[in-house]
Amino acid sequence: MIKTIVSTELPIDEQFRIRKNVIQHGRKDGLRFCVVTGTHGDELEGQMVCYELARIATERIDLLDGTLEIYPALNPLGIDTIQRGIPNFDLDMNRIFPGDPQGTMAEQTAHAIIEDIKGADLVIDIHSSNLYLRETPQVRINVQNSEWLVPFAERLGMDFVWVHDAATVLEATLAHSLNSTGTPCLVVEMGVGQRINHKMCRRLVRGILHLMQTMGMWKDSSIDELPNPLICKGDHVTFLNAETSGVFLTELKCGVNVSKGQTIGQIVDPLCGRVLSTVSSPVDGYLFTIRAYPIVYEGSLMARIFNLPC
Amino acid sequence: MRIETIFEMTSPCRDNFRIQGYRFGEGEKTLAIVGAMRGDEVQQQYICSQLVNRLTMMEQRGEIVRGKSILVIPSCNPFSMNVSRRFWAMDNTDINRMFPGYDQGETTQRIAAAVFSAINGFEYGIQMASYYVPGDFVPHVRMLKTGYEDVETARLFGMKYVTICQPRPFDTALLNYNWQLWDTKAFSVYAGKTDRIDRNTGNETLDAIFRMMKRTGIIHQGSLGVAYDSILIDEADLLHIKAHHAGIFCRLVDAGSRVAAGESLAHIIDPYNGQVLSDVKSAAEGTVFFAHHRPVVFQNALLFMIHVA
């Protein structure tokens, strides 16, 4: 059943709507599992994940015991205009939660979203990095919620779970706001902005169904156990930033182990045909983020590496 | 006056990115003024250019108090203004949401770190700011409530309003917030407009800044103009008026207008047939503090903020 959770007039003959698909079967008072995506309009992997989940859950509704709610587009105007943010609004949508019913339209929308989702038994908030970075399939969890959420994340079949520090600005994310209300929410990052990686999406769909199965919501015995992810807790991530501006060239993809001193890529000067700087790993570790967009400035994030224990 | 480069970096295919600072006077770090942080803040850039112009003449005439130094950074983001983008053009990040910065971090974090390093330690700090909602303001001084906000010094600008507001999580990376935490008496000055130059409100703002400099003993003389006995308001107490309908927005009053209870402030008209969909009225007598200025509005958009008095 399609439900509209936000409906607002736009100036010229158009209604702004945020919709969800509520798929229910079995126990009406059973568990409620939400999959949300599209907060950032340039992140598209969640579109395929939502499509696959809606298709599978509809075709095999007999396997469902509870309620699956799918929110494919929390920022429909951003998706439609290929913008990360909300058109004509300064702030990142994922920095204005839990919203404000008396605030701007974006803040009112954020408030309505939180009110609709809260109380769910689990929420998966799907992101896909941005145009600039490529990410291995991973779950990100604020350290404040790690004991509570890591056991869920371990069952999602992703490569990596990153328990990161709590920055004050991140208190305004959808996930933090939901977690603060007692609604568990996992943030998934994978792929790169403006593209869809089918293989990664299918993995996440399988992971979500596996998680639902372990929660007793998806009665499919054919789903095998999934591999355990690497789990990073504490300050064990190395950030590599560009030393020079230029054009970044690399042959590497993320999701591989790298050794100390290994070249990740080079920043070059196309005018003079010279190498300006070499990006190399200072540690032995697992490369889970790598620069995707080649034009870089000094300071641009080039890679993130999980320092593997010796 | 001495010009110094606060920050410089190469770019992949443009000229070098530079932030220039203008220093006046000698001695203790007394006042730092930061201009355009975003590429559309032309009013803020204009005001800083006038400040540098006037301070140059005042320094030559010996009108800066001995032992006091002033730093003006007219622009922290010339690259974005040159290509008509509000934020950092490469990744759309906002330098004003990167403070106190990180010199080993991402590009705009590094820019913020360099700016913060240059302006940290001053007794007073003024940022020529713009708001995240589009519209016109009555020129005013704004401070985030951090526990360190200095309302009494804010009144020395003699602007009509001094406002305070409760910071939200996304405000904790603003310059004003961090400047206060690092012991500078920090003030965000809103000069009425952002993406166009209004010389009237610009000159009013310039007068206010020179008035504050005179009253805090930084300069001997200043063209002070007419000062207000500033009204202190908490932004949460302003009357917010929203659009009941979307459509074409025909504004009838400007920021600063005195309005009566029940007075029409704007009409929202149907974009196809011209019918008035909504006659936007003030629920109380007061002064229009903020007025939306885009020609079309969404339903529930914030149209006006009224100071009820």
C-alpha cells in the first residue's frame, strides 16, 4: 500500500510528496522494518535496493511476517535535479533532523519523516557516498550506539563496520535522531554517487533479507549465513588527503588490503606532464574508501584505510 | 596598511586561490573583520571594501588608537564569487560550516583553519554574515547563545536590533560559535541584503561598525550617524508568518516596515489565473524583521518574521 507522509504545494501546478510503500503480511502487531534512502539526491544505490526489496517482498509475500516499509526518496527534488541537497535550501538535509514543525519547509519535512519512522524495530538508512568518493559496502555506527547496533550490523553481510566518533554536527542526522528516540537505525554506505553498482545492491538486499530472517520477519530458509564483516572500533582509521591540487590517477579500487608504502595513486599536472605528488599508504590496512572524482584540491580526501592489527 | 596573504593554494587549472588580509594599526590584536565567506555575499564584500578604504585613510590621519590593531579579510572565498556559486565550487561545501577548521583535513576545512588561525586571539570579531533562508533583514547584530555572548558590546553598534538564538547542532561549526568559544567577543552583522548591493543598508552597517570601533576605543574618530538604543530579541520570540499556499509571491511591505495587526503583508497569487490564493496578514502590530524575497513560494515557506511591539 502506497502512503504519502508529506504533501506540500509547489508554486506551479505540482505537489511535493514523500511516499512510502507499506508491505504487510502475517502478524499485524509484528515487527516493523523500514528501509529509507534518497536523503542525498546524488546517491542512487538505494533506488535499486528499494526496487528489489519491493519486488521480492511483493512476489514472495507469504514469506513476510510483519511490516516492511520502503521509503525510496526522502529528497525527491534533489534526486530529480541531480543535486545532493534540497534545491534552493542551504543546509544538507542530513544535518537538519529531527526537524522543526515551525521551521522552513525542509525542517518541517524532516520533522514529518522522523515522526513517521520512529517506533520501527529497525531502520536501514542507505547512502552511496557522493560523486567524489568510492566506498566498499559498509555500515557506519556512532560510538555512542555501538553496543546496541553492532549486533544488527554484523548480520547485514557488508564488508566493513566502522564505529566512528560522535561529532556534534552529526547529531542532526536522520540516523542519530532516530537512535535518540530509541529507534535503531543503521547507516549503510556503498558505491559512488550518481551511479548504481548492481552487485553491491544485490548484496545489500540479501543482507537485509538475512537480517529480517534473523529477526523472525522473513521465513526463507534458503538464505545462507553471511560472512562476518571487519569491525573497526576506536581510532584506527587513517585518512589520506591530497598534498597538492591536480588530477588524480589510480588503478586501485576500494575493498582491498594495502601494505605500508604501497602507491594508491598519483596526482599529476596535465599541462607540464609531471607527477605533483604520490598518494601512498602509511600503514598496512584495508582500503575502504578511495577518491573517485579525479580533479582534486589540496586537502581533498583521497582514501581511508582501516589500520589492520599487526 | 599592510596586505598579507592569509592562505594560498594551487588549483588544478585555475589561478592560485588566495585569501588576502589587510592590517591596520600596531599592537594588541583588537578587532578582526571577516567578509564574504560565500560566493553570493556581494553586499558583505562591498562593505569590507569600504571598510578597507576608510581605514586606510583613517590610519594615514592617525585616527586609529595607538596599540590597537585591526585585521580585515574582505573575502575568504574569491573562487566561488568569480563563478557565481554560493559554496565551494568543487564539492559544494560551506566554509562557514567548517570552523574551527583542520589544517590536515579537507580543502574547505584547511581554508577555515587558515582563516581561524589568522583571526583567533583578537578581542573582538565581526563576521559579515548571510542567513540560510533567502530574504531581506533589518540590519542587525546576531549572536549564538553559547554562554559567552556579549550583549552589552553588541549594543555598542547602535543597530536597531541585537538578536540572540539558541544554536542547533548544525550551528556548532559556524565561525561565530567557535570564535566565541575561543574567547573572542564575536558578532555576526547582517547587512540587510546578500546577493545585491544596497548602498543605504550598506552605509548604515558601515556606520554601525565604525560606531562600535569608536565606542570600544579602537579609533579616535568615526562618522557615527544616527544610533539606535538597540532592542534585544531572542529569535524564538519573533512572530513567524508562513505561506498557506504556494504560488507567485507579491510582497507589499519591506523589511523594516511598521505594520498593524491585520495589515496585508503580501499576496500569493495563482500562477495560472492570477486569482489571489492567500492574503498574508500580520497577526499583530510590529516591525517586519525579515521578509522572504523570492518571487515564488512553496506552501508553508517562511515569509515574514515580525518583531511584535
